[in-house]
Amino acid sequence: MWKIPLSDLSFGPEEAEAARQVVASGWLTMGERTAQFEQKLGEALGTPRVLAVTNCTAALHLAYTALSVGPGDEVICPSLTFVATANAALLCGADVVLADVVGEGDLGVDPADIARKITPRTRAIAVVHYAGYPCDMDAISAIAAERGIAVVEDAAHAPLATYRGKALGTLGDVGCLSFFSNKNLAVGEGGAVIARDDALHARMRLLRAHGMTTLTLDRHKGHAFTYDVVDAGMNYRIDEIRSAIGLVQLGRLAAGNARRRALAARYHERLAAVRGVGLPYRDFYARGVGESSHHIMPVLLPEGASREAVMEAMKARGVQTSVHYIPIHRFSHHGASNRVRKEGLARTDAIAGRELTLPLHPRMQDADVDAVCEALAASVR
């Protein structure tokens, strides 16, 4: 159906062989390949405190739980994000306070708006590195440190992206990654949670597997015969097949990110002349603050343009597009909930209706970018 799909899962014979070896091993649940995946991922990120989990939502839930977020607390997060950033906090019993974006050039959360919305109940600030571009972590970290508030990084879009030389996901108290099928590192369903210190890492390790002091693999290998349960945990264990696939994908991640960067630069060059189309992050590298993973390619349609009409016109040309995101405060549940504060989101409201996500993945050719740009230019005339 799509001549140029939004994303393309880059699995090959190596992933198939990795999965086959796991099946042949007779051990499918979290075990030695998961430990190896965590080690290699930690080496790539520059931290030893990495836990692989079932998905990024699980990672966020572990993060908030380990930080003792609960009833009576507030968590500040952007409205322009996938709903899991807020939902995981709501499931912990906390209220969510939605913050605005910086502006058309930067769709990340605005540090000044975070500061305005802090109350004595604020337990955590959740930042989202939108599209793989880092938020202003200097400003956000300073705001949080001054008030003793934890920072959770939703780095679902940002594997191997950096801010001032450090990997995103390692700058806050806890970082969360996603390995969903459309992500830069894809295993189907999967994620990881990264801790700043050993105590948080140890608690999340317990919470990941029912609060048990030993794992099934420990008992299988005779390293332990029984276990205690020392916390009320969840079952967020990833399986060995996904960890094995993750190891293969990790080996391709840096090259994939580099190709995405080249494609994004070509988009910015080709679309600069299209009247009315806004290009978030066009000047990102001129600022010299870090590297993006270029997970998605967001553009802003001309004011007054019908996004649905543009998407239909692009579809007619075989180009798949999407939206990132419908703001959280516009969903039925969150809009009606008295546990979600949604004041002061003018920039989000102005920008979100114009955002359109164009195809971006390492298998794209330069000619594909040119075709998408031609289709967009024709669709917005």
C-alpha cells in the first residue's frame, strides 16, 4: 500500500538466527542473554545500571514506583507526548500536571513552564526527549535540584542521543527507553530503565520481578533453592528472544542513527523553500548541545492548512504520515479528569494541530526523501 512507509522494521537473518538460538537453548524467560543485553546497552550508554523490561510503559511505572510517587503527589510532564508518560504516574495514584512546549523550533518541554507549575506536592518532573532531541537538561536539572525534585527522562525516542556528551536517559534520576517495533532499536515490545544510583537500581531490579530476592534462572542453575519477597513488585521481565534480538539491533544502532541524521538534514534542506512549512529543530546542531537520534521527522503545516486533507493527499501518492502527538489534555479521559491539570498550554494547542510526521528510517534512499518533499509541497499548495 505504501510506496514510502513511515517506518521500516530492519530485521534480517541475524535477528532470525538469534531467536532460533534462544529457542534451541530451551531457556526462554529472562536469563543470560538479557544480562548480556543489559551489559552491552550499558556500555553504549556509559552506565552499568541498566535493566531490560517488557516495554517503556513498564519502565516508567518502575521509575515512578521506585521514586515513591503515590497518592497526594504531582508529576509534571509535557502534554505533547505519548500518553504512557502520564498514565504511569496516574496508575501510581499521583496527579499529573501538564506543561507546555518551548515553541515551534523546539517541541520539548519548557523549563520555565515547569518552574511555574511546581507546587509543594511535586514529586517528580518527567521530561520527554521529543523525536530524539534533548530537552534543556541544564535548566531542568537546576530547577529540580534546587527544590529536591526527582527527574525522570522519557527517552523512548532517544537511544544513543546525547546532551553535552552524555547519553540521554542517564542525566536524570531514572531514564526510560523503548524498543517498540517502530523505534530505532526495535525488538517488537521492550524497554529499559536506567538508574542514576545503586539504591534505585537495586529497588527497580526487585520491583521488576515481584520483589523476589532470587530469580528463576538462579534456582535453575542451583545458585539458590528458595527466595524471599521483600517488596510488592510487578512482572516486567523481558524474555530471552527479545533480548537476543536487541543485541543484534544494538550493533546496528549507531549506523542507523547516523543515516537518520543524514536523511533529516536532506529533509530540512529540501523543505526550507516550501512556504509556510515549519521545521522544528532545524538549527539544533548549530547550538552545539548534543546529538539527536532522529527517531521521527516532524514538520509543522502552514497555519490554516487541513492536516487531514494533507495526509489524504500524501496517502494518494503512497506516502505514509502520522501525528506525534495528540496532546494528552485533548483525550476524553484526561480532559475530563480532575487528576490532570491542564492550564497554560497555549503553545501546545497552537502547534499540535499543525504537526505532521514524515517517513524516516535507515532504509530510505535520498530519492525517497525527495519524493516525500515533492508530495508535501504539492499537498500544501
